Amino acid sequence: MRELISRSSRLQPAWAVLAGWLLLGLGPDPAMATESAPGLLEVPLEQELGELLADPSLDGAVVSARVDDLASGRTLFSHQPDQLVNPASVSKMFTTAAALCLLHPEYRFRTEVLARQKIERGVLKGPLWIRGGGDPSLVSERLSYLVQELYALGLRKVEGPIILDDTAFVEERPPGFSQDSSSDPYQAPPAALGFNFNSVSVLVYPGEQAGEKPRIELLPASDAFEIESEVKTIRRGTRVRARVAPAGRKTRIALRGFIGEAHPGLRLMVRVENPTFYFGETLRAEMKLRGIQVRGDLRRGKTPEDAETLLVFSSPELAELIRTVNKRSQNFMSEQMYLTLGAELLGPPASYVRGERALGAFLAEEVGIPTGSYVLHNGSGLNDTNRVSASQVVRLLRYMAGRVELRPDFEASLAIGGADGTVAGRFADPAVSRTLRVKTGSLRNVRALAGYVLTRSGQTLAFAILISRFGCPSDRVLSIIDRFATALSLTNGAGSVVRSARVSLEPDPRASSAIGARP
């Protein structure tokens, strides 16, 4: 762990470190306390954390917390550690850990291009099949590379249709997604043939003057959409909303609102309703741009057994992909991995039933978390669906720390406090920055944090704190969670936190979340 969590923050100038401790209400190691820094108190870790969770703001909230020392296995603190709580995106730790262990870090998703005929003089006489394998990394740049590889094979014209084979995945919405009717991209549906995280950017530019129609652009441009816009250009003020709905094989995007005539332009992100044809339409447009003619239409269909492979386009390695999942809390990619677990272990097609069974077998047989003691119906943690306890999260963290061959990849996928991912704007104080590797969780009425922390004495701790159903502002809960993790980072060798006697344990009401609405 020490090589994975940078200790550079420990090398900050003494004045900067001391200033950080005093600001947070926490103090330095007793060995560094001098007569010039009076009023510093050494508080046992258990007392410090207990007082934080006894804050009246959490009255009536559901709280589960646990802290373990990895080296000794000793539990240093616990508060209702077996209480099941909605973990929000902390769920992704379970999905990515299972993917690393069962699929292995070098696993790559495959998208195959097949045909019955050979390319002759640049022409393919007959259909071209695209068989999807759930690649979560197929974005605009990578789709362009795929087409370039087809061009390099000598393909210049397809005289038949392009047939899109998405049968590797059952067509279904993730459990819990129906609870949210929004069109936001965090609700993007999984698919065997997915593209750009199954979302699209809608760019809205005002007319030259009030009263003129705004200009609407899609990025990437695609024939997979119908645009209905009632947006108006006005003199001042901007408010635009987008809603999506299925329209046959297309996605209808309805825009409502207004945009100020001096506005530089607005970007909205929405999910798509028909991922397969979104992929297909964009592929056909990219082929045309590259100089490959397509005479036939787009269809859905299963690849025949006698079709031969022209090209296998592979994703980056799984170890690289899970960094995006955990650091950025990427829902679509996590769901693709959850589904792929089931297909690879139990056979195709990928489905949520198979995914849940595969994850459950891993947790029961490898990690030691009994089936039925938790709920993990989806892979990303969206909405009011999953339930785990702090003890179960810490058990997973301890298990992954013991997997010597996988530990570096798993830890490297977690966000670094004060440095990147969903905690880039948190834990930025010099005394704490870069000492935490964590996964955040945030939903309406849910806040969570879990991961590893390197203490001032060189101990590595595994911890989880999950809070839901609170009646206070979410920023206040987030402040308590951050102070909880900060106290762990500043724990000394005697198992105590040193803080200023002049600063109250009351959480800072000015603290604000640096994470998005759905990490």
C-alpha cells in the first residue's frame, strides 16, 4: 500500500502541515508538538470517531461504519457495522473486484466484424455483420480506429446490408433504473453494441438576436436521433431541458426552454433509447467519411455460424477500464462489467440474473460474504436498490489487499484523495492529501465513502462509512464523512488523533461536495 498511496504530502513544509491540522481541528503527532503549538489534545481514535457519528445531525439516520487495521486484522472502530445501508456507488467496488478476480486484469472486450464472402478488389458482396461483445470503451475515437482498420484491410465498398448482432446481451433495463425517469446519461442502458457510454451531447447555440431559432447540433452527428426543439432565443437568461423517448429505431430528443442571445452555447448530455442503432448509424457515417461505401441498409440480426471473421477489435485491458469506473464513478461501464461476469462464467447471453449469480458466487466462495446477507441487484449502485453493510465492504477491501497479484490494479483504480476522480476537490489539505484511496457514493439521501488510508504512523487501514435516510443537508453529512476519513489519516502510532482543543468537533457547514450528482 505504501508504494501505491503517495507519502509526498507528509513531506510538506512544517508550517503548511500545522496550518492544515489547526484548520481541520486536528493536530500533529505528539512527537512534533512543541511549546510553540499549545492547546493540542491527543484523542483516542475510537472516541474521535464516536463523537463525529454522535452528531445530532445524524439523529434518525441509518449509519454503518467500520475501520480495520490491515496488518493485524484488528477492528479499530465500529458503529452498527452489520447494518445494511444503501451503498450507492460504493457498489462499484464489488463489481470491479469481481471482474478483476474472475476475468483477470488482462481481459479485453471484443467487437467482431464478420462476412461470408471475402473482400475482392475492395468490394464485399454481401452482408457485413458486426457482433458486439459489450465493450464499454467504444467511444468516437475508438470507432474511428475500427473503421480505419477495415479500410486497411482493403474494404472500399459493402454491397449488402450492415447487420448488427447485439444478441450477446439480453435487452433489459438494470434493476432500479425505472425509479428515475430522467434522461440523464447516468441512466444509460447497457448493450452488447454500445457507443459513447450510450449517451450523446446536445449543443444549443442562440440565434443572432432575440426571437430567432437557436441552432441545435449533436456530438457526434448521427441519424439515430429525431430533434424536437421549442427552445427560444431571448435577451437574457438561459434554461434548457432535454427529454428522450423511443421513436422506433431512433431516439427522440425533445428540447424545451430558452437561451440568452449572448450565451456562448450550452452542452447537454442525454442517454439514448436504442443503443444498437446508435452504434450502427454512427458506424455507417464514419465509414462514409473514411471512403467506404455502404449500399445496403442497417438491420439487427444474429451472425450465421458460417460467417468468417474479418476483424476483431479489442478494448483496452480490464485493469485500465476499471480505473475509469471507480475514479469517475462511471455507471454504464460498471453495468457492462456486471453483465459480462454472468456471460463469461455462466454462458451467454448476458443478463442481470446471470450477473447477480456470478457476483454472488464470488462473494460467497472467495470473499466469505454469505449469499442472502446483502443485496446487489445492479453493478453501479443506482437508486434505491442495493444494500450492504460496512463490515461487508471492509471484508471485500481486506480480501483484495490479500490478493497480491491483483492488489495493485484494484488500488490504482480508486480515487486519490485531493488529487483525482470524485475526490479531487476533497481532502486537499497538505496533511491529508494523497493518503486516501477511496470510492465515493452519492444518491438522494445517501452518502458513502470506503477504501484504504495510510496513517501518519505508516499503518494501512481499510474503512467504510455508509449513511442514508438523514434529515439534514447532505453537505453536513459529507462534512462528517470527510472528517471521519481525515481523522484516520492523522492517527498516530498510539492509536490517537491529535487535534486542537480550541476547535470544536462540529462539522464545518461550509464544506461542499466535489462529486457529481450520481457518483
